[in-house]
Amino acid sequence: MEIKNKKILIIIGGGIAAYKSLDLIRLFRKSNNEVKTILTKSGKEFVTPLSISTLTNNRTFEDIFDKRSNNEIDHISLSRWADIIIVLPTTANFMTKLSIGKAEDLATTVILASNKDILLVPAMNVRMWVHKATQKNFRILQDYGYLFLGPERGEMACGEYGEGKMSSPRQIYAYLKNYFDKRDIVNKRNLKAIVTAGPTREYVDPIRYISNESSGKQGYEIALALSRRGIKTKLITGPSNLVHQKEIKSKKIFTADEMFAEVKRSLPVDVAVCAAAVSDFKPVNKNKNKIKKEQGSRRYIEIEKNIDILEYLGKNNRYRPKLVVGFSAETEKLNKNSLIKMRKKNCDLIVANNVSKKDCGFNSDYNEVSIFDNNGNIRLIKKNKKSIIASKIADIILDKLLMNDKNFN
């Protein structure tokens, strides 16, 4: 199988592996794809504009201010034209520029202005790759949503051996084949998802409420990750301080009843991810006015159970999503309690985390989760930024969704 009829923008960086870009261009052109290139100043030391233009049958872009562009603004038009942007080789220096949002030339300006996925293909000496600064930039760029392929272990041009060798053109082609296949299927199926996130507030009086420490960050990042994979995603979130990106359709609520009503209004969908920390209980009666402490030294608040949104979705015979994903925040017996919850609420996946761990879970940028599926498989995702955790969860969701689709072939 081949990649066909795609528009691919390749940014050629300054490393000896730049010559491999010519082989990759040949592979893309052979299967009827259109390729445009940006040649960086350093990349020009390894390959020539003439050799690139001959293979792409397009002009090679080099300068941010180019008289040949007429009325077009290259850094905008190129980023909008492409289906994906590839940077190869991605050097340590180039990673540094991207990590601080530098836009000093056409290549970095296009990337900063892009609304498309960007695949970085690193290549550098092993010591440069494992250096703390490079690894920090690597984590930052992952957090920003950049895709990475490689580097591989092997012998490098400098004669040393280790991790730092650029992935081969065929490895890059195979990666993109899988990327576009999933994208095409998602677009063809018009897949939709809802993600719940954050806490709910169950008001006792106009200013006091029952709630919890959830920030909504994990659910927000999952919604963003699903959206980036082409799934039309709606985020239903309780009170939080998060600033939502425009690419995500979102609805803000306060109480569990409001969240439940919004979930029902959003059905049917293909995927439901219940990452919200919905309050288990709510007051039976809400006081119209602020309760004064002078009203008594002791005051009892009568509470009742809230609707279980996850169970409603899992057992909904009419509008059950193809994939129902729950979250299990536990302080003890993580595996046992999570499996019980998955079976009781008829989930397809349960994402479990130990919220008693320091700097992990509620009100943190980090998380560590175990993912249970209904086939008895368990996958541990070690402590990482919530954006990275979300990306891995989104990949698992998409793979399982497509695998379960009877029409998928």
C-alpha cells in the first residue's frame, strides 16, 4: 500500500543526514504525492536547491522575503497548503529554536504559523541527543504537540555508535502511511467524541459547595489530543482556570446535573471519555440564602447520590458510544477497585491513577496511569506530563476504536 495524493512539506535541516531527504522525496513522488521543500541555510551546505527542485518539480523555498512569491505570504501559504510538515534532519539547534518559539527564518516561521501536525525526525551525535538540554527540549516539544520519529540506534557519520541516527526514508514513509491511513478513516467515518473534565460543584447555599481538587487538566489534554487526531471532540468541563484552545468545542457547567444534561444533549457519539471528577453526592436542599453560623453550633446537611454519568453511558442501550472510557481515581487497591468499577459500569477502558501520590493526579501537571481494558490487559504509562499521557491515551482509544469497527479494513 502507498501514500497517495497528499501534500507534503519537507523542511531540510543542517546535518549530514540531509541527503536522505532526496530519497524520501523520490518515495513520495513515486506514489503521486505533491512535495514542496524549505531548505535551511545550514541544509544548503549538504544538498543543493537544484537537486531538490529537480525531484519535487517545484521551486525550493529558502528565504522569508522572496520577490518570486508575488503577493503570497510564504510562511502562511506553505503551512496552510501542506497536509503535514516534516523536519529532517531535526538538529539539536533546531529543537532549541522550536522549544523557545523562535521565528528567525522561513522554516521556523512556517512551523510557528502552522495549523498542521509537524513531524520532527532527529539526527545528531549520541552525546548531543542524551544531553540534558536536548532531552528537556524533547519533552517540551512533545508537550507542545510535535510528533517525533526516532532517533535510531546505530553507527553515525562521526564514527560513534548509539542513539542519534536518523530514521531511514522507508521508516519515515511507513510511519506516515500509518498516520494518513488513520486520518483518512477518521475523516471518512466522521468520528465524534465527548470528554468530561474537571470538578463539579454541588451548592449548599449561594456561596458554599461540595467539590474536589480536580483541575480538569487531564481531560482537557485528552480532548485536545483526540481533536488533533481528526476526531470531532466536545469538551464538557466543570469550573476550572484552564484557557481552552479555539480548536476544541467546549461547554462549561457547574453541577453534576448540568453535566449529565449536557452529556445527554451531545449524544450520539462514537467515543465518551469520562475524565471529570463528578461529586458523588449533592445536598437534597439548597438554601436560598447564605447559612449563618448563628443559626446553630451544629448543622446537618442532608445529601443524596448524584447521577452516575459513566454508568449511564456504559449501560445506555439506545445511545451507547462505541467506546466508553472511565477514570478511576483511587488512594488504595488501585487495580482491584478499578477493575470492579470497569465491570460494574460496563466500560471498555478504565484509566486508573493513584491520587495520593505526590505531584501526580489532582492539581498537578503530571500523572501516572494504568489503563485496563475489558480483555484483561493492563498498560502502565509512567509518570509524565499530562499532555504526553493524553497523547498515549488518545492513540490507545483510536486504535481500539478502529479495531472494533466491523467496517474497518
